[in-house]
Amino acid sequence: MSEGRQAGRLPTVVLLAGGFGTRLQSVLPDTPKPMAPVAGRPFVEWIVRFFARHGAREFVLSTGHLAEQVERHFAAKPVPGVNVACRPETSPLGTAGGFLNCARGPGPWIVANGDSLVFADPAPLVRRLEGGAADAAILGLRVADASRYGTLEADAGGRLTAFREKRAGAGTINSGVYAFAATALRDLPAKRPLSFEFDVFPALAERGRVAVESASAPFLDIGIPSSLAEADRFILQHSSEFLP
């Protein structure tokens, strides 16, 4: 671990580890998607170890389907040097609702999906919030083929202007990694389920309060069987990215 990463401290990381993982039920019938075994550990543990390497010490996991498996794992096999808490959903809350169920204290927070991993330094994302410059920031990932994902559009100042539907060709996709200041929580709708993509970011973007931090970095989303099959190789190939 580099000296800069040892010295740095990231805010609390909220991992969205709920959902039913319907597209993976054929290969993981009794296992929640974030707990998919990859290179000897559950996939979500690799995410914890990645953020821990960059200075995160506090994690809260928003759990849903088969939540007890996630909690049992981290209770029995804690990751050295970090605290992991689980907060299960008692009813479907949506991505933003799951985050709100976990958000405690004054903020800021990093939010990441529990079924994807991008090897981009999260510190610049958090810095986009400094001095009240933005209420939220999205890590945008530049890819050669955006056909599996929606794309982000930003203005010349790096402010989110629109989410676009899936389309072929190069683009900047939503990596599923965000940073939120406490100010972002003030005017969120009370409805549940609550979605980041459809409810939260469009409202904040209308006020010019969402920054896009773009990066080029290795990325894996295990949401379909073919990408899950690549996960072992992906993790082992990038083993230096993780807290040992």
C-alpha cells in the first residue's frame, strides 16, 4: 500500500448488497448475488478490500435477499482493520432507499453497488464535494462499448445534464460508484422504493448539483452468468488492488 493511501481516509462506504439477482438464479439459486464465490472469497468482500486499500475503515451493507448469509460471513471472517455493519431491508427500498436506510452521521458517504467493481481511485470523487461544490458526484467510466449500460452526459464544467438509454458505441457509463454530501439528503422524496437513477439524480441534476468524475479503469459487473464466469480471472489479475 502506498504512503498516500495509508495516510488517506475515505468516508463511510455504503454497499448496496440487496436485490434478488434474478439473472443469476440459474447458477446461484441459494446465494445472494454479492456473496457469489470468486477467487476464494465472496465478491462483496473483494469490494470491501478494495475500498479498504484506499483508506476506508467503516462499511455499511444494505442487504436484502438472503441477508443473513452476508451478516454471518463478516461476523465469522472479519476483514482486518475495518468495521462492517449490515442493515437489512424489511421491504424493498430501491437503490437510494437502501442507502438512506444506512446513512448515519453527518456524511459524506461513498455508495457502491455490491455486484460490480471498478479499479478507480475513489478519493477524487469525494473531493468533488468539497466546499459545497456539489451535493453528489458520480464516477463515470469511459468504455469502448456502452451497449449494456446507460450513458452519462455532462456539461463543460463536469456537471451531470442527462442519463441516456443504452446505445452501442463508446461512451461514459454510470459505474455505480457515488459520493454524497449530507446536503443531498435534505429534499429527497419520501416515497419507497426510491431510485438513484430515476428519482434522485434527475432532481439534483436539474439544480446543477451533480458532478461527474470520469475515469478509465478496469471494470467488472457480475450481474449476468457470462460476466460472473470472468470474475475469478479478473480478481486474480488485479490482486494488487486489494487490502491483503
